[in-house]
Amino acid sequence: MTIGGVDDAFKQPTIPAAKAKLDLAKLAGLRAIRMTVTWERGSVQPEDVELESLKNAVAAAQLDGIDVYLSITFGSRNTPLSDEHRDQFAQFCQTLANDLPSVRYFTIGNEPNLNRFWLPQFGPNGEDVAAPAYERLLAAAYDALKGVNAQNIVIGGALSPRGGDKPNTGRDTHSPTAFITDLGEAYRASGRTNPIMDWFGIHPYEENSSIAPTTKHANTTTIAIADYDKLVALLGHAFDGTAQPGSRIPIVYNEFGVEAQIPQNKAALYEGTEPTTTKPVTESLQGAYYRQAIQLAFCQPTVRGIFVFHVFDEPGLPQWQSGVYYADGTPKTSRAALQAAATASRRGVVTRCSGLQLPIKATLVGLSRVSLQARASLRCDLDCTYYARVEKLPSHSTTQVLRGTAVGGFPTRLVFAPLRLASGSYRITAAVRASVNPGPPAILTASPFRIRR
């Protein structure tokens, strides 16, 4: 699972300047960054200065072994609603992909369920017009980006975690629950036979920074990290049975942020007044919440990544102080917690996922076949790899590696290809591993056995 950070501070006028920022991101344990590129009506390519700063960031990221994600965004004044504007936006995406060929991850739009980023949200009769219009834009961008490179990953959604679903309020918004449902209806009505996105993105912020990411919203239309099952069910209802994957589509948490309180010795770096609704927490709790968020996401089988918003604090207190670095680039104490969680996630030990650790039993059937049997009811039937290694003793040299197939329900019977061995002593090591967010494989080594021929 990718642990990344969101920040436009990586866009710099020189590669060394960009690398200096990226080195700090890497020290925080981040192995991906997401930057924004803003589109305006009439444009089919970014400004030269913008493109140069992006190229510098991409070059620096390559030096640090960091993946780059781009969000192609616009404000509500530039919502691409007409065929002409959708074509311009698609050309803009295409130009970016051509100019930055090493970048493979592209998010289309930003929180289109909010009036700040997409207008109109409702039609004259109170119907949702944002989701159908976004579906058309997403389809155009998907085709444009895949036309440049079929391996490009198009991320749709990037939804806000909450919304009102009531027209004419002065701040017309849709909840992600309603928006996903309407997006699916629009896709089905379009008759399209190709997908419109490879991954689905959402920004699972809590209502304020004092609320733990483990909080569920079972009785509301909000979707946060702990509401993963609700999100998967919505995507399945919207798209399953079509060319667009739904319940199995990879999910990325494009943004998740927790604001930390600013200590007195750093107060001079900031200006303005903190909104009372934000409720920033101590740096210790910020780090703990980032770790909790990573642990939750790690155990959610279809989640491919989570991005911390931001890496560096914004200096204006009305904005976000959710970074693990202060506005002057010095680290907060929360950086160590984020770095430790990210490192543990890559090692597969950030947490123990209930239902993904597979106790297994290996048995030898006759002299020519290996049989493995799972003895747990778990979600590893989603996407798992089953394999066995046969070692010849006493040298411990690997004789064969077998790939297995799950058969039946629970307990799952794992069937392997016939195995023929010469005379001698052998040991079988069997393993099962989830394909997404695997953690350590569940391993069992059977007692040594001997074959005589």
C-alpha cells in the first residue's frame, strides 16, 4: 500500500530546490507525492512556468525513488460542462501525459460533489446534474489518458466525505453516498462499454481533527476511513455487472489530514486566526491518528494508497496545519510516528489484520500431489495467492515452486498441480498471501518426508 503526501511545495523553479523538499518527504516515510495542476476554460496545455516546475518535481522524485500523482483540477467557475470545454480538458490531460511520460497516476477533478469545485450541483427540479456531467468528463479524460499510454492509471471521484443533498441551500453539495449512486446511474444510462476510471478516490476527513479515524458513520451519508465496507457496497451497487469495476475497484484515499496545534515558539511563522471548527490536536495525537489511519487502510483489501494532506504546514491559520513539518520546514514530533507507520506498512507489520492471517495445514496425498487446506473463514477469497515451495534435504535447494488455486467455500481447499519427485528427503513450505495489502504471508512448514522409488 502506498503511503504518500499531498503538497504543491514540491513544484520548484529548479530540480535541487524540488529535491530538497522531496528529501524531507522521504524522511517522513513517504514514497509518493500528489501535486495539483489547475485547468481553465480555453486552455489545452499548462503554462510554461507551471510545466517547468512540474518537470523539476518529477525529476527530483525519480532521484528519490518517489512516485508522482497528479490531480487535474478546476474551480466551480471553470466547470467543464459543454462538449467544447470537455474536449479542451481532455486535450489538457493528454498534453500533461505526453510532457510527463514517467507520471502514471492522474486524478480527474477535485471534490465534484461540492459547489466550491463543481457547479451546478442540482437542476431546476432538484435533480443531481453534477454526477452525470462529471461522468461525461471522466469518460473523456479516461480515453485521452489511455490514448497516450494504456498503462496510465485514471483515478475518478476524489470526493469530499460529506455533503448535504439538499438544493437551494446557498451551499449546494452532494454526499458521497448520493454522488456515487448517481454516477453509477449516469454510467449505465450512457451505454458506455469501456470503464471511466481505474481507481476510485475519496478524501476521508473526519468532521474535525479531534475525531479519531476509527470513527464509523453507520447512520449517515458520510464516508470516512472506517466506513470502508459502506464505500465498497456503494461502488458495487453503482457499477457491478457493467464494464466499470465496482466492488473490486482499487480505492485510494487521496487526502487525509489532521491539524496539529502550533507551539508558542513557532507562532511567528503563522498568521491569521484558526477557525473554531477545526479543533487541532497535539502533535502526539496527530501522529497517533496518522498511524491509526494507515492501520485501517492497510487492512482494507482493495485500498491501494493513503495520502497525508499536507506534508508542510500552510502559513495561514485559516488553511491547513496538518503537515508533519512546520511552515519553516523543521519537523514536528509527529513526523517520527508517520515515518514509523509508513515503514511498518511497507514491511507488512503495521498491524495484524483480522481475517487476513490464514492458518493453513499441509498434507501429502500419495507420492505425487501436494494438497493444502485453509481452515479459516476470511476475506482472503477476494484476491489471494497460494503457493508452495518444495526443498530437497539436506541441501535445502528449492526443487519446485507451485502456484495453487482456491476451490470451494470455507474451509477453502487449495489445489496444486501434480508434483513428481525423485527419491530422497523433502520439506514442503506452504504459504497464502493476500494480493493487496498483504502483510506477512501465512506460512506453514510441513514435517520433512521421504520418497522412495
